[in-house]
Amino acid sequence: MNNKKIICTAIVLALGLGLSACRTSGSEQNDVLTDVTLCLDWTPNTNFTGIYAAKEQGWFEEAGLNVSIIQPPEDGATAICAAGRVEFAVTAQDSVASAFARETPLEVTAVAALLQHNTSGIISRAGEGMDRPGGLESHTYSTWNTPTELAMLEQVVTADGGDFTNVTLIPNNGVDEAGALREKQTDAIWIFYGWGGISAEQSGLDFDYFYFKDIDPVFDYYTPILIANNSFLAEYPDIAKAFLAAAARGYTYAIEHPAEAAQMLIDGDDTGSLAGSEEMVQASQAWITSQYKAEVERWGYIDPARWNAFYSWLNDNNLVERPIPENTGFSNDYLPQ
């Protein structure tokens, strides 16, 4: 990683975004870099490995960018991106729906899918009949108690012949899903396989799992996604494209060199959250590399039909304040060709 001290030499006032032109020092070379900030939606994990790889390899700097990665504040990554406090942020298609389903939509656009498919689903102890949604009947499920979550769960349980009213809902308060299942604190939990599933594997838990996308294609929405501030995109499209081109390069590297990229993620984590979890990170990375692009040619591509299908489902089930029109909230225009 380039450890040159970045010294800010000029401020570019741009619709309150505070993009700054910066100059490196410490050598005869004086390269002007533009500050760009990315806000994650969670602590560093393998969803973001390509970003950390691109940063470690100096590819953002090659693109003329000085990229900072920050943690989300209490009001969330989407809110500060919409307010122009950061240029990019990580969220998910289901989470950002409320930003578009209002009289005055928030000023953000999804510009890349970090994973091509929704890897979330329900984990349960093996052999207890919960390998299918209908099997959740007469069992306990740990819930975040959000309308979209419960509507999705009710739909798949009912479609599989179960009675959702006979699923016992308890608060989802834990971070150790495998431990909660092993100790029978609950029977089923919603997880993302790339982290929660791999963690359960690493712990030796014998478990069943089903993906929501495999039960109903409408639930193959995009999670996580990269969003950008609309004013930034309009004013500085070339900077947005440069950022995404470097990110795509980082994710390609992670696909081709998973072990090395995972170590870059570990080394780049300044939160300390990955300390002691190196084996887990490597195992997660080995699994998730196939999810970054999956079957598509271009990293980050968002399929309009899939994007629209999920928002149509939200509309039809009255899960949003206002209906979200087709083709709202995303663009593939800033991705490298």
C-alpha cells in the first residue's frame, strides 16, 4: 500500500459534497488525487474484499483517487450519502427501497451490485424439518420484526404449505447464530451464507439451510449494493466511473487470488473486528469469490428485470409508503464496459 502522506492543497466546492483535490508528497512525483469517501453498511467483511484489494494495490490512486473507507453512523450509510457527506455507500436493495418510496425520493442511485445474487436464507439445526420453509411451522424463528422480512417469510412458508401463524417469533438479538442454534435458544435464523453460513461450518454445527432466491425468484434481489450521491454522479461522472473501474479491478483480483485478497482485507481492517478471525475470513473468501460476478460478464451489473420484480412485489404487498416506479434507483452507466 502506498504510505505517502496525503496533503490537501485545494478544495473543490461541488454542491456541498466537499470533494477535495489532494497532492501526494514525499517524492519528486506530485500527483493530484481527488478525495472520495465510501461508507460501509457494516464492519469490514468479504462483501468488500475487492474494495480493500483495489486500495492495497494502489489502483484507486492510479485512477487519481484518494479513497477513504468509513463505518456507518447511527442514521445509516444511505442517509449520509443522500446528504452529500460521502460520495458512495453500501446498502441493499430492500433496505434502500424506503429512500425511493416517498414523495421526494432521497438523492441516491445504485451503481453496482457487490454480489450478483441474494445469498440470504434460513439456517436451522439439521434434521428437524426446517430445510424447507413449510417446516418452520411449530418452530421458533428469531426475527428483526421488519415488515419486509416478515412478509417474505410468510409468503415462502405459506407457499410451501405451512401455517405462518404457527411460527413462534422471538427477537433476534444475537450475533452468534450457530451458538444460538446449538444452545437451542432458537430454531431458525435469517443469515447471509457468505458470513453466517461459513461461520456455522467453521464451528462444526450440523445445519440445514435454504435460500430465499431458490424458493421464489422474486426474492433474488440485490444485496449488498453500492450507491452514490446523485449530485456527485451528475457533476463528476468521470470520477464515479474511475472509482468503479478500480473497484471492478479489485473484485477481479479477489476472484482470481482469493487468499491474497482476503489477507488484504484483514490487513486493511482498521476497526479491529477481524482480529482473531483470519481462518474464518479465508474460508468466507474462498466461498464468496464465485458470487461477485456469478454468471454475468460485467462485475457490478444490475439486471433491470430482477430489480423491478422485487420492487413490484413490495408495491403489490403494500410494503412501501408509495409505489416505486419501474427502473427507479439504479444505473449501469457508470460501470466499466
